[in-house]
Amino acid sequence: MGKFSVNGVWFPSISIAQPADRFVKSGSNVAKPQNCFWTFGEYLEKNIGPKRCQWDRLSELFASGNSLPFIARYRQEVVKELDVDDLRYAQRLFEKARDIDVKVGTVIKKFKEANLLTEDILCTLKSAITVEEVTAFSDTLKTEAKHTLAQRAEIAGLRPPALAILNGNSDVNIMSLVNKNVKGKYGEFAMYIFCFV
């Protein structure tokens, strides 16, 4: 198992080989996460105990929007020997798994937008089973602090015209430097000039 780096942070590499039927474990695929390799049933099994078929069916009921009282009363074939506290715990874990799935999707989207998404990163994100694992990845994408006005002026290429104005050159057409397609206020140019003083 190798390692790979994202913005200087090292992560373990995970094999991306997954069985083709990985997501469809029972009659319906309603309870399948959209962004993770594991199913909700697998997540419940890992955190509660070995009753895989029961967890798959129970997670399908949760995903369909069935309430705990309905499940406890009318779905005895799924509930079997579980008491109300076990059902509540299973529902909390299901919601936690759903939150992880949503967060994984959000982080994958951010990596795609930053053009940093590789197969290793995608596989590691989809294999994450805790919010902390996903957060560790999302933290690698956080950029440095916002630029100061002077830094933004230099990035925008306004340093030479600002210095020309400060040196008394009146041939600079300020309005030609304003780009209406760039986010910001038109009056920022004056602020940029004062940043270089």
C-alpha cells in the first residue's frame, strides 16, 4: 500500500478494485450511498454487529422515510428482536452515514473544481467511514488567507499604473483599467493606489 500527497499532506493509497455488485446487496438500491463504496447496511453492521441482511433491510426502510414507530409496529420481520433503543441507535447511525456520504460528495466536487482529483484520492474519499477522514481531505484544499488589497492589486496587474499615478504621471486612463467582469467594486482602484504608498 503506497502513499500520495495532496498539498504536502500524505495519505495512504487504497486499492481501487471494487466488485461490480458492490452497491446492490438486497432487493432495492434505495439505501445505497451515492458517493461511497460501502452501503448503509455495511456501515450499520460495522458499528452495531453482524446482522447484515437485517441492517440492509432496515436501512432501506430508513431511506424510504419510514418512521421508527411505523417500523417497530408494522415491520416486525425486519425488527425481529431489536428493541426501541436499538432502533433509535440504528437510525442515528444511518443519519451519520448519510451525512458522511453527503460530505464525501461535497469534497469530491471541490477536488474536481480544483483539478486535483486523482484515482487514489477518489478511492480514499469513497472508502472513508468517518467524518474526520473526510475532513482531513477537505482541509488540504483550504487556501491561504485572503489576499490584502495590495496583493490583489499586484495580481490584477495594477502596480505599474498605481506607481505611475503616484509619481505624477497623468497619462494613465483609470477607467480603462476597470474590468466590469471581475468581481469587486469600481472604487477599489483608489484603494489599491493607497496600498502602495
